[in-house]
Amino acid sequence: GDQPHANYLGCHNKFLTFAHKHDEPLYVQRLSKHYQNKSLHPYQAIGLQLQHKTTIHMSLTKVLVTGGAGFIGSNLCEYLLAHDYDVICLDNFSTGKPENIFPFLQRYPNKFKLIVGDIRNLNDCKKAVENVDYVMHEGALGSVPRSIKDPITTNETNISGFLNMLTAARDANVKRFIYAASSSTYGDSQSLPKVEDVIGKPLSPYAITKYVNELYADVFAKTYGMECIGLRYFNVFGRRQDPFGAYAAVIPLFVKKFMAHESPVINGDGEYSRDFTYIDNVIQMNMLAMTTTNPNATNQVYNTAFGERTTLNQLVGYLKEFLSEFDPEIANVKIIHGPNRLGDIPHSLACIDKAKSLLGYNPQYSMRDGLKEAVKWYWKNI
């Protein structure tokens, strides 16, 4: 991981509490036993436990999901497992959460494998890609503000870690490498809607790292004959997106505030707009990228969005509307306006014609439809 070992104590205690709650004494015993070795990341005990518990199982397709304990990664793991893929999750739990994947350990003991490791460690990457058919690379440090505060760690994870994964996938002869790119790559480009071939200058360290990912993937495709597909995510939201922490995304953060009858703070006048994209649309794009047989569809970058622009003021109105069905008092919560946030682009709207044409993409959830589903999940889970 990227934190001192002592900082894992909180994560260790959190996992023990979660395991006790779900009646998993064997996991707890093994975890506590292995944790006595102070050189061992506490989550590695889960992996050791799995080695004892899991029997060898062969299926047609094995997929590695890096960052598989995170928001998007865990949703991909869940979908893949439900559709009979073997799944390996590589995560260092710097931002991923044990509760996101713990149910998979219980439900799919022969099909789901957890490797506790760090993409900044090439050996971890090589171990993770052994006998893997496809890689879905979600592992990264997100957040523009985080990258502004700590550009070095963002660079190490998002560029060096990405290069490690590409190299390991190349050496393992992985069939295809699908990776999370970002709409932040459009930078200061003023054109709307955003078309894949027209980008501007990056506005944050995070945006630089995600653009470099695209450059590396293109070079590896041309130089080593790899198949790579980048998905430029546009403000993804949905179940399991963390509402807590200093770098929480706007939708879960606002939901948490409204549920506590606290005033959310909108950066600026609220007229900045985003192409908010529900998680199920992102899953569809990843699966299309992995399974496409169209030779023109590989070694490309695609906008991954719904293709609809929503202002922050509109977002707040929708959230009040949907949350008020559970708690009418939320309709009366006031909104606070603060200064614009450093590194933010004013507007974001994707053209998704390329994905429709080459991959057959057909997003099923509009922003409002997805938001309604997300609100239901948050009401039950936070």
C-alpha cells in the first residue's frame, strides 16, 4: 500500500468488525493470526485464507479487475461473477473497501480470488495477470483535488502503476487490456459535445496522468501488438460510491448531506454542468469493450457517458425530489454556494456516437433514472 503499516490498523479493525457482523470467525482467526506478523498488510491475511479455502476451478474466461474493491471495480466484479466469469481482484485497499468485495468471497469461493497488492509493484502486477484472459484496469487514485494536493503519489499510481500493468499484461499475453480513462483529458477544450479526437491542455495533475495512460496504451498497441481499449469515464455515479472522506464525489456527498439535513455546498453559481453517468452504463461499456469482435473497435478510446448535460443546480433539484419521497423535510434544506474549485472544467458533455457505431453501445439509464436508483441504494445503505 501507499501508507505506513501503522495506518492499516483502522482498516484491520474495520474488517474485523465487518467479519464478526457477517459471522465469519474463521476469517477473523486467520486474519488476526497473520496480522501478528508486522511486515504483513492485514488484508493479505484474506488472500492467505482464500488460498486454503478455494479449490481449483477452470472456466472459459478469467478476468483481472484492478482496483476491484473500489466503486467501479467492485461493480464490475459483481457483474462478471454473476455471468460466470472467473474474477481476480487486485487491490491495496488505499481507497477500496473490504465490504465491497466481502460478499463475493462468501458467494463465489471457487470463482473469485483476491490478491492484496499494489500496481506500483511490478511483481504484484505479474502475479495478478497469471493465466488471465482480459484485464479491466480500474486501479488508480482518482480526484482532481487529491492530485493537486499530492501530485507525486497520483503520478506514481496512475502512470507508473499503469505502465507496470501494461507491461505485465504484455508479458502474460493477455488478450485485451481495457482501462479507465477520463473525461478530464479534455482539459481546457471549449468545444461541446466532447468528441474523442479533440482535446485541450490538461487542467490538473490527475488529468495529465489519465492522458499519459492513453499515450502509453497507444504505443504498446503499435509497438507490441497489444489490444487496448480506453474508456473515458464521465462523472460516474451509483451504488457503492463512497459518500465519506475528503475526496467524496459530488452526488454521494450531497446525498449524505441531505440525509443529515445539512446544507450541501455548491462550488460556484451552480451552472457548471456534467454528463453524469450511471454505473450500469459503465458496466455495459466495459463488457462491450471486452467482448467486441469488431477489428476496428480495438486500440481506440471511447467516451463513456449518457450524452446528456446536467447543471449542479438541476442535480440538487433532482436529489431533493427523490430523497423527499423518503423524508419530506429534505425539501426544505438550504443550499450554500462557495467559490469555484481549482482545476474544474466549466462544462462536460460527451458525444457517444463513436461507442454506438463501433461497439454497439446503447446506454440504458438516463441521469434521472440512474439517480433514482442510486438514491434508493443510499437510503438503504448509509
